[in-house]
Amino acid sequence: MRVTGLARLSPLAVGRIKAVAFILALLPLARLVYGSFAGTLGANPIETITRSTGTWTLVFLLITLAVTPLRRFSGWNWLLRLRRMLGLFAFFYVCLHFLTYVWLDQFFDWGAIVKDVVKRPFITVGFAAFIMLIPLAATSTDAMVRRLGAGRWLALHRLVYVIAICGVLHYWWLVKRDVTQPAIYAAVLALLLGFRIVARRRRDAARGARERAATGYRGSATR
């Protein structure tokens, strides 16, 4: 069911929503900063920071992927104006996640870091996701869309699906025993990807029907 009252918002209203979303997206970081000074991050604050930034990276990835189905079900086209910002927050938190690991966990011991990436699967897949996110963040501007062209830009940004899968695997393999939470993220991701598969098949079927109808019309017109 579409909420028609929110289907059409003024640019000012969308700007206010975007500002509120921006502030809310910074709250996880604010909590970590406050906890660092207040000593409320538990017995292992480095692990808390690492887990929190990693979790919020995955959350923002899933929220970004949820924009398209939510827009189609609700008719709120203005949600597209939030998607880029939400994706950049995913990149922001993954940078904090990676920096926490490199700096606070490994103390810039590059030899140990390389060994971890090569030998520990959950770090391998997490590092791969981080690397793939870099070109997506670098090409998120309108200028880069024009420079690459819409087709190549869309093809590049489909990497987000692979990145999200890698993110879920990274979390799942990290947890090892109680996989309840990563299983929830995996289920949400499966729903979001399933929506896209079904929508793509419906578009292909509709396009095929139109082409067959056009072919039949041309054939009948030449008789």
C-alpha cells in the first residue's frame, strides 16, 4: 500500500529528511567516541569498536539496497536522493572498521596484516569487500556518472551486490558459533536480492511480450 501523502515532497522537505538522516547516521560514531572517553566500551574496547563499525557498515549497505524496493512499493521517489549518502556512510564506517584493525589491533604491522588477509578467510573476504567499495565511493558523484557513462557506471555499481554478500560472509565466518545475528543479515540480503531477481525477470518477460507483439503486428501488416 502506497502512502500518497509522502509520495510528493518539496525539495525543502527532502532536504530536511536528508539532514536528519545524516545526523542519525553519525550517532553510532558518536556513541563510540563518547564510550571511549567515558570508559563504557567494555573490557575490550578495541573489539567493541571493531565490531560496531563493521556491523554498521553492513547495516548501511543493506539500507542502501533497500531503497529501491521501498521506493517501488511506496512510490516515494525522493528516497533515491538519500541512497548516495547512505552508501557513502557504508564506506565511511568500513574505513573506520579497517583503520581500527590496522591501527588499534595490528599497530600497522603490515607483515602480520598481509598474513591475516592471506590465511584467515573471514579477513580475506572482508578485505575484498573493502577494496571493492573504494571505486564505488570514488565514482559516486554526478561528474563521475557523466564521465563513465550511465551504462558503465551502473555495471560498476552492481558490485554492491557482491560486496554485501562478502560482508555477510565476513560476519558469519567471524562469529563461528552463534550465527543468529549474521543469519538475520543474510536473510535480509536474500530478500533484497530476491526482489531484484524477480523484478528483472518481470521486466524481461514484459519486454519479450512487447517484442513478440510488435513482431506479430509487423507480420500481419505485410500480409
